[in-house]
Amino acid sequence: YTVLSLDYLKPNYMKKFLVFLFFLASTGSIFANNWKTDYLPDDSIKVVSLLKKAATQKNIGNKMLYFARQLAGVPYVGKTLEKNKQEQLVVNLRQLDCTTFVETVLALTRSLEQNKLTFDAFCYNLRMIRYSEGIVSYPTRQHYFTYWIQENEKKGIVKDIQLPNPPFTAVQNVNTDYMTTHIDLYPMLVQNKALISNIRAMETGINGMKCRYIPKNSLNDSKLLRQTIQNGDIIAIITSIKGLDTSHIGIAVWHKDGLHMIDASSIHKKVIEEPTLMKTYMSKHPSQLGIRIARPQ
């Protein structure tokens, strides 16, 4: 198994790392001091194959779109990160949900841009994308997408786009408590009650944030919107469901008729380039209010 890379303990991260360890000690939570990478040989082979194939492309275009389309047809399976009793870095390109799909595409893109065409490089990028400070544990997994955006912006992995206004005319007042009020839905919390306080701290840390978003009735095929949202941007769908900030994520792609999304769809049961416009897609879901945008850097 893989142990936390010593590359992480560079001077600019040491202070944050020590503060994080103090936080864990002060909350009474207990974690193993190492972690495993959960994957099958097919996963590592596919990662390297995708990276090497992409490296040979002379006109690859948008890398996020390229890798998203390479994963088209992969079955949708929920909760693939929840199968272990202790948190592990799960790499699964055989089954994807909306979040693991976007994280996988982003990790592939970053590995290619770094010209590091190895499974180790991919795992490093995935770890940094999925976990606060890249530390693999259940409480440091970025469960809420508001927190995911915030932490990955700090790491320079994405940029939180909230301007111009318009089209970012609406404001979400973040108010999350879904995980700590639905503990029975999260096996790790059921098995280890000590972790609940850590998740509650994550919720408290983002509650009260005001995030600008584009209302779904503004998702027209306009020059302004095409200038604001770029191919390969990460779309986060804002929800009115109590206790949640977002309900679904995907990757933006422009067609001739307007804005579409590539996502791991629970409706289609696979990764798909949605045939309907974003506006049409969202009109079928009353709880979906609009979209936030996070741009890969």
C-alpha cells in the first residue's frame, strides 16, 4: 500500500499539516497514520493507457472534454467511495458517480499537463483534488461541493467563478447539515460516531457563505453566457434540498444549440454527453435552482 508521500511535507505545507494534526488530536478522532490505495489492475492500466494515448494526440483540444468523452459509457454506480471500513484512496474507472467522474477527469487532465503519464502521478493528483491538504481520511474528504471548491481553489487546482453579474445574478446562502442529520445514510459515520463532530465542523465552516450563481432560467444561448462559461468548466447544480448546497455536478460543453453537460448520470445509468440543453435538463428538476462554475487551472 501507499503511505502518505513525504513530498507533501515541504516547508510551505508543514505549518498547515501540524495545525491539522493538532485539530485531529483535539477532537479526539482517531485515524490510521497510513492509507491504502483501493484499485484493480484494470484501473491502473486504463489510467496509463488514457494518459499515453492523450500524449500522442497532436490536436487534443480541451483536455477536460477529451478525457470526459473517453469515459463515455462507463456505468453509473453510487457510493463507490463508501465500501471500506477505513478511508482509502479509491481509484475506480469501471464505476463512476457524478463526483468521482469529475475528479477522475480533472486528475487525468492535471497529470497530462504535468507530463507525468504514470499511475502514481494520477493518484497524487486525485488525492490532492479529493482531500483537504491531500490527507486521506474520512473527515478530510471534501464531502460538500462548496467546501470542495473552496479547498481546491486554495490549492490552485480550480478557480471559483462568480462574475460577471449578470449572468451571476442570484446568491446562495449556504446552510448545510445534511450529513449530520442523516447519519444513517453514511456507513462510516454509523460505524464511528467520533467522526460526526469533524463533519459538523466542515458544515459549520461553510455555513453562512454567500455564493453567486446563474439561475437556471438565465441559461440561454447568449453571447454573454458563452463568454462566461467555457468548455471544460465544472458545473455544480445548486439545490433547494434542505441541508445540501449542491445536488449534481458535471462538465460544461457547448453545442451549436447552447450549453450542455457531460456527467455520470443516475438517470441514464452511465457517463453521457447529455442530449438536452442544460436549461431543459434543469427544468425537469424543480429543486435545481441554478449553477455555480469552477474552472480548472
